[in-house]
Amino acid sequence: MRRVSLADVAKAAGVAKATASRALSAQQHDVGAATRARIQEVAADLGYRPNRAAQSLRTGRRQLLGAVVPAGATGWEPVLRGAAEQARKRGYHLVLHTVGTGFDATRLAADLTELTIDGVLLIGLGRALPAPSREDGQPLSTVLVDEELTHADGTIVRTALWNAGRTAARHLLDEGRTAPAVLAPLESTESTTALTQGFRDTCAEAGHPVPDDRILGIDPAATGGLESFLRPVDGLFACTGLLAVTALRTLRRMDVAVPRSASVIAYGDGDLLRHADPPLTVLRLPHETLGARAADVLVDTIEQVIAPPVMVELAAELVVRGSSAP
């Protein structure tokens, strides 16, 4: 069966071949929206698939994106899934590169230079790299998907952390909670700092400020003092799911009814939180959307549709369950 060509699409859409080419590429700014939509619809109906070899010869691009992820870590799989699917839609393939927790950032940047890729996604590495380069010495297009690099140089796609803290506070305040508090990991990170700040700013605006002694950093395995911390609290924001589950268990030992006497909301989601008693209200991270948006930003950078650096923040979704009042 003969492959559908760009000329076939142009003829069926009633436009010039050059117009069809622009409408089906990232360089769409000089093609009207209605014309572009018609051409894309015709291409889909005909089953048109671009000739990648010809594109590579014309543009000098290999249509390959790298994705660097931490080996042994969890949580990045849906991000990678969203990135791979969106890359495919944009005409690129994703190749995976894993690194250990103690990776050498300089060595990794050098390794990326040796890969025949057009750009790279750095997913959940927790720290920045020296700027990787292409074989010709030009900067390699790079996008970071990372919540810990809130102030790093370069292009970052992440959850809107301050806004997530604000959403948690608003939910508790709207329930009528007047004694809010924050439970954070013992080792503070940039993400927990941003979450906590958004929560505190919003509570203060509503006339229920969160003093320093209402913010506790703990190790979930060592919960000494947690009961005394929780005793006056009627609205708790936990910066991790594990901390939220620990708080629920402690409140149960204290005979504090959740959500009648106190509400608990967690940042992040997972099976442990959905099956807690009661199931936890959460701010769910938009993992697949983060991956898809990161792939879009990376391709747009490669194809010079946008100029880096840019910051893209996506909203976390509030999912109300049994740990907060309906």
C-alpha cells in the first residue's frame, strides 16, 4: 500500500505543499488557525505520517529526545509516560538513561554530549547539572522536571508548589478550621519550604496565622512529641503522604475524631493514602501532564518556537476524601 505523502495531504486540503508542511510542523505561526486545523484533520483522516528520514536530512535533527531518571526511585514513571506519549505526537522518540543516587553531575553532562539526541529531559534528579552540550559544542536543549530545583537556572517544569500550599490552606479554612499547622520532613527541602510558605501566607491573610511552633519537622519513624504538637490542631497540612498517615495514626491514639474534630490534608497521592482510615484528602500531582508539557517545551525549544529559559508551573488537583469534612 502506497504511503500517504505530504503532497496528497496538500491536494486533499486544497493548499500548497509548503502550507501543509508548515501546518504539520512546529512552525505554525504563519498559518491561520482554521487552515491549520483543516490540514491537520485531513492528514489524520488520510493516515499521513511524516518521513522522518527526510525531516532529519532537512533539519539536521535526529528526532530523538533523552530522558534521564534516577534508578531505584519511584514516582517518575507517570511523568515519563506522559513525556513519551507527547514526544511521539510531536514526531520524536524518547530514549531512557538512568543514573544512581550518587551520580557525578559533571560526568553525566559529558555523557549526554556523546548521545545522538536533540534534547534531554532531566526528571526528578534533585540537583542541576553543568549545561550539557551537543557534539558541535552548542548547548543541548534541556528541560528539568523537578520540584526540588525551584530556583535553578534553565527551563523547569514543575507543580506550582506555593499555590498547592495555598489550596490546602483554603480548603481547611473553608471548613472553618482556625488552628492550622504544618507537618514537614525533618530535612527541609525547597519544595517543602514553598508548600509551607503558600500555606502560611494564606492562613495569615485569613486572620489565622501559623506561628513557628505550629510547624514541625519530623522523621516518620521517630514521632516523639507528635501528640503534644497535634493536641491543639484542628487543620493539618502534611507535606508528604507518609507524614499524613503517621498523623492519622497518632490522632487515632489520641481519640481525636477525623474529620469531626480535625481535618488532615496531604501533598501527593498513592495507594497508601487512598486506603488510609479515613482515606486522605490530597493534593494530587499532575504527573503525566508534567511529562507531556515538559516534552512540548523541549520540542518547542529544539525547533526554536520558544527561547529558553522558561518556568512552567502546573496546578495540583485537590481530591477531597474522608480525612476532611465534606
